[in-house]
Amino acid sequence: MEAGLDSRPALRGKAVPEDGRWWFSLAVPIAVVGLWVVLSQVGAIAPAVLPSPRAVVVCLGEELWSGRLGDDAIASLFRVAVGFGLAVLLGIPAGLAMGHSALARAVLLPAINFFRSLSPLAWIPFAILWFGIGDAPAIFLIFMATVFPMALATTAAVVSIPSVYLRVAQDFGLCGWERLAKVVLPAILPQVITALRVTAGLAWLVVVAAEMIAGRDGLGFAIWDARNGLRMDLLVAEMIVIGIVGVVLDRVLLRLMTLPSVRWGYER
């Protein structure tokens, strides 16, 4: 699994030292930007098709200076935080319940799999009809896109707990909330954090699409507005910001895997 490989604390036979590996992570972006600069300089790419890096940098500076870019980023992050937070608050307990109870799985899994198979964008007409324009429809779409994968991932993590852990907990007289806190949650944390990374990325994708149609601000709305105004330089600048914010969100969640209570799950 990509997240596990990326976050594994002890990889044997590494050719690159840990403190120097980040240089290699920049190799592909630098190569892409370099190719973009060269093609723009020689006129191989028309500005109407793809603006030059210089035009994008100038536009990015103007948006930062005016404050519009910061306001749009904050609006999008707020919607993701609320929608994703609600999905986590509901999805993880639902997954714990289904992981522990065959009856709960029989009752809930068919419905969860059905709704998980629906594209979140299919809910856009209902989101606008029910909630209008603004924060609420975007939050609803983010919630619908992330709660079902979060529940399924938590269910799979609970079901995969080695039976020896539960037998040891029983031998020590642990039950109920005590077993949940001391055995179940530590055992599933690696898988749950990986699921958080995946679903957070999905939430960030959905908020952009939701804001394009049901928003009045945010990075998605800014892209739609730039497209309508034929501002390709602004469109590319906003795309770059969206990508950077997405990477930062993933790296923040990745830091959770360095916690001692989580690292052991990748070292065993």
C-alpha cells in the first residue's frame, strides 16, 4: 500500500539517507517546470493553450497580494474540515460497530456499499435543492464522498485484528470500553490513519468540484471563474495552489504515523 511504504519508519537497504531524500522528491517537479519553461521560450506552446511560467508566477503574486487567494483557500479548507470531520465522527464508530458485530455488517454493509458506489457529484442537484448555494452543499457533498469509505476501511481494520490480541485482552479481563481503548484502537490505528489520508484527498477533490457548481467562493469557484473569463494564467495558478494544499494536508496526516502508538503497526 502506498501510504504504508511511504511512512514505514525503518526501510532496510536505503540508498538515500533520510535527511537527503527530499531532494529526490523535487526531481520530477523541477524537470516538469524546466520542460514547461523551455517549450514556452521556443514557442512550442501557445499562450492561449498553456500560459508561460512567468505569466503564472505574476498572476499568483497578484492573487496573493490582493488577498483573494488566501480567502478562497480558507473557504475551501473550512468546508473540507467540517465535511471530513463529520464523516470521521460518524464513519469510524460505524466501522467499529460493523467490525465487532456480524449482525451490524449484515444490516449496514449493503447500504454502505450502494451509497459508496454513487459518485458524489451525482448528489449536486439535491445538494443545491436542499441547501442552496454556499458552504452547506459543499460540506454535504464532502461528507457523502468520505463517510462510506471511512466506515468500510475501519470495518476492515477491526476484522483484521489478530485473534491473539483479543484472547490476551480476555485473559487480562479487559472488556467494553477498556478493551476498545487499550487493544482495538491501537491495533487499527495504522490502517485508520491510512484511510484518513485517502479520504482526506478525496474530500479535497470533491470540494473543488462542488465549489465550481454550488459555490460563491473557494478555490473551485475561482477556477470556474477563471475559465469563464478565459484567464488561463489564473486557472493554472489556482491549480498549482490546489495541488500544494493537497500535498500539505497529506503530509500533516502522514506525521500521525510517527507516533509511537502507530509506528509499531508498521514494524511488526
